[in-house]
Amino acid sequence: MIAPVLGILLEPAYGIVAVFTGTMVASLFPWNPLIFGGLDFVPGALNVTLVSLAVRGRRVEATIMFLITIGLFMLNPYTRLFVGSALLSPPIPYLWMHIAALIVLISPLSKNLIVKLNSSQPRIKMKVVTRSWRDIRSWPSLLLGLLHQNRGIAGAVAILAFTGTMIEHLTGGLLFATVVGKGALKFWPLIFLAYPIERTVLVVGATLIGVALLRLLRPTLTESSLEPVKQVGMSPVRSVPAADQR
């Protein structure tokens, strides 16, 4: 869930090193072994890389990376583009949510994310009773209030979290099919039903955690890490003398 924050703060190469290091350290614990032949860091690395590229205005590279991953998934003989009629549903492609993320990535929604992340809009005061957090029925209204308070940053983090987590899921599925082989074919109908819920939870959690962390880090670490991008994206336009215009 903190992958968007890593992608915002780190250049792609440093983000990959961070994910690789974290994955290898975590694998030292007996309850978290490596299961993809040492390539377990790849899904998270692609997540952080896509976020880092997108937030730095390199959307073409991020889109190409996403398209290549989709192509590799489709070409793998142990993946499924359609889960079949066992679900008694229309032939919805397995990759429907990944395609939605790709559309978001290439759409105007992912433009000028740097501006949204550096927005300094006034925060709206909210009266929140402490015990209301203990009442699960109040969570939707509290979540909406939090997003409204940080709508600029929250929108940017949500976009980055959505696109990043979907390429991570796609890469994980590709590794799963490659390692398990033919045995993976029977799992795709179940994964098809489960992954939209799982990914939605991850995006919401990443948005809440990312907004909170970026609020705490600003205006020091976050703005300094994005300052080169901000300078390139907002470079002043050179004025043209009237004589030259003629």
C-alpha cells in the first residue's frame, strides 16, 4: 500500500532497489518465503516503477511497460483471457480491470499529477467525534470527509495506486502461471471473482496511507524529491519581442 509513496519519492531505479531489498529481507522470515524463484520482487518493482514514471510525466514509458506486461500475460499458455461459462456470466475478459487502469493511465486524469501532489489548497475543518471511528457504520462518511479535505492529493494518489496495483497484479499473475504451469488454469475463475475486491481494498488503503504520509512529509521531503520534475514541468515561457513576432 505504500508503493505509490515510494514511487513519488524515488526515481525508478532507486524504487526498484528499495523493493528488491525489502522483498529479500522479508523472505528471511519463515512465514514469507520466496515462491517465484527469487523473482518475487518483480510485481512490486513494476508497481513502483510505473508510479514513478507517471508522476514524473513519463507516461509514454509507463504505458509501454503496461502494454508489454499485458502482451506477455496474453501470450502465456497458462493464463486465461476469459474464465469460461462456469460463472454463468457474460464473457467479461479477465483483464477488464487492468484495461480500465490502462485507460486511466493514458487519459487526461493522469496528467499534471505533480501539480495535484503539490497543491496547497486550504483544508476544510471537520468535527469528528473520536468514538465515531469505533463505529463501522460511520466509516464511509469519514472516508468521504477525509478525501474531500485532501481532494487534490487524494485524487492523484488514487490514480497512481490504481494503475500501479493493477500492473503489479498482472505481473504476479504472469509469474504464477509461469511457475505453476498447467495447474494454474483451474484457479483463474476464482481469481477473477476475488481480485476486483482485493485490488479495491488495496487502492483505498494506499490512498488513505499515501495521503497521510505525504501530508506528514510535506513540505520537506516530498517537495524536494519532486522539485526537479516541477521545474521541468513549469519552466517559464520565453517572451518574444514584438519585432520578432512580425
